[in-house]
Amino acid sequence: MKSPSYIRFLMTCVISCLIISTDVTADDPKPSTLNKSQAAQKAQQKVNGRVLKVDQNKHKYQVKLLQKSGRVVSVNVDKKSGKVSQQGSKN
């Protein structure tokens, strides 16, 4: 019959392995994406104006801004990269 100290040692090794493997998987960060507020802020930095509306789809936000000149400008903000690209403007 196996001694209790051998079983205790074996259990300690198994538990240690489980704890170590859990820590390794917890270190993998989830890729961050922008929220609506951050997208609006990035759009304002690119196009000076007041944010009117923020819409979203799977990959981007569409931000509409009102410039001091009265023009409405729409820009796209990529959710992952934060890159702002201008769509066009309306009078």
C-alpha cells in the first residue's frame, strides 16, 4: 500500500500544475476595441465639429459631426485600429 505522504505529494503536484496552466491562459489579453465615446472623440480630433450622431456596425462606427461652417461631415472610425476615414459632407 502507498504511503500517505506519497499521495499528498502527488496531489500537490497535480494542483500546482492546474494553477500554473490557469495563470498562463489568463494572461492572453482580448483584443481591445473602441467604444462609442472613444470613436466620437477620435472623429472630433480629425474633423473639428460637434458630434451629432454615432452609429455602429460590426467593424466600424459612423460619426456625423456639425462643423462651424454649417456643413455636416460623416467619418468612419475603425473599431479595432481607431483609424478615421472621411466619407463626405452635406450642406
